[in-house]
Amino acid sequence: MDDILVEKPLVKLRRPNESTANNLGVPRGLIWDHINYSCAYDTLFTVLYNIWAENPTTWSHRFNDISDYMCILSDGFMDVMADKTSLEAARDTVHAKLRESNPNDFPVGPRNLYIDLISSRLLGSKICGHSFLYCPSCGYQGTQFQDIGEYMELLNTGQFHNNNVEVGYIAQTLGWQLTEQQRRSTILCSNCSTPNRRCQLMLNCSLNRMLYIMCMLLTKPNFYINKTLTYTPDGDAEMVFNLRGVVYLGSEHFISHVIGTDGAIWFHDGIATHSTCIREGHLNNLPDDNWL
């Protein structure tokens, strides 16, 4: 089982429901830095820390394999677990390293931060696969739709990225969990189709490396968020990714929901809830459109 983190930039800010607070097994969050306006880091790192903390040895190895910045973050998390430092200090160490690479993209002070820049630098350097059209008769490869990696930006709905549905599922945009009929396009193969032989191109998704985590930026509020995503390569065991966090932007401030392995939904806001999270419900009791 692997994990999904979704970033949604065009969503109203939601406040915590105090009556649902539960102090048992509460996820740990980061406290907002009022000097350097750290909410973009706080939301992302809160979700990542609570994933990492479930199995530090396994996730340290995975973080280290993703990027040098994730390695630094993992080392910081290890010091947090050993009570050698705080989550906020671990955050600031990563921020400082990012700032060394590009002071304009990763500023200090009361300036707007772009979570896509942070996420893509931490997670986005490796392309693990693609979705594309191909001909099952001759093997011809046509239009490529979506690069797939630990970090992705989803721009269009529908498996063929033509926005043929007003609101579509993430799985559909990735080309996952589709029937054979849903994968069949109306485009004919330019290599082997003839007036007497129509060869329709099919949608295919191919991964050349296992994904450890999937962080997706939804560029518009036209996506349903799948609670699980399943990739089934030909002849191999399926890979299942579980939703573990959603980051929202509202009123120029980032907040997040952390999803536990048991499906519990926890609200975090580094300003309002500080280092703790407040329980808001369960994933199985929430309809898909409630995430929009």
C-alpha cells in the first residue's frame, strides 16, 4: 500500500469542528511561523510526517530515494522522533536548503509561498511513467497525455484529457481503473488503418518505476478525489494507493486534512490548531463532492 497527497488551490477555508476533537491517536502537526508565513510548508510536512511516522525505517528509505530534499526532511523527522529537535526546526532546515537553491522561489518573511514550487522541488524530479494512446494492432504510439511521478499537476478531466466531463475522477485522468471500452478512443491509427480496416487507438498507462507516494496539484475545482487509486500492470500484482491528505488554499492561507490509516479525517491549521489536529469524521462517511 502506498499513499496519496492531494493539493487543491481553489477551495474555501474550513474551520475545525471542536465537538469532534479526540485526543487519542491525534496526528501531530506543525505550528505556523508568523515571521516567515510557513503555512505552505506546515500543511505539506504535516501530512508527510504522519505518513513517515507509521514506519520510519521504510519511509526514510523511500524519502531518500525520491530526492536530496526529502532525505533532509527524513533526517529531520528522525531527530524529531528522538526528541532532538522540533518539527518546526526540521521544516526550517528544509526551507533554508530550498532557499539556497533559489531565494526568489523560496523566500523568507511575510511573502506568499507557492506550494507547487515546494512540492515539485521535493517530489517532482523523477518521471515514473506516462499515459498515452497506442495501437493494439501494430504497436504505434500516439498522443502522450500525462507524465506520472511522485508529483503531478492535473490540468484536464477525462481519460483523454479533453474535458469531456465537467467534473471527473482523478483515476480517470490518470487512465487508471478503466474498462476496455472506456480506454478505447475515437482516433484511428495513422500507421495501419485503411478504408477497409479501422484500428482505434487505445489508452495505455505504463510505469517504469514504482511510485512511493503520489502528490497531485489540482489546478481547478473540477476533480473528484478517489479514496483509493489502483494501478494494475499487465501480468503483475496491482499497486494500491490510499488517500492520506488533502491541502486547501483559502484566503491566502493553507490548511490540510490528514487521513489516518483507519480512514479517520483530521483537520490541521498551524494558526488555529497549532501542533495538534482535530477529528472531523471518517473517510467512508464522506461523499466525493464534499472534497470540492
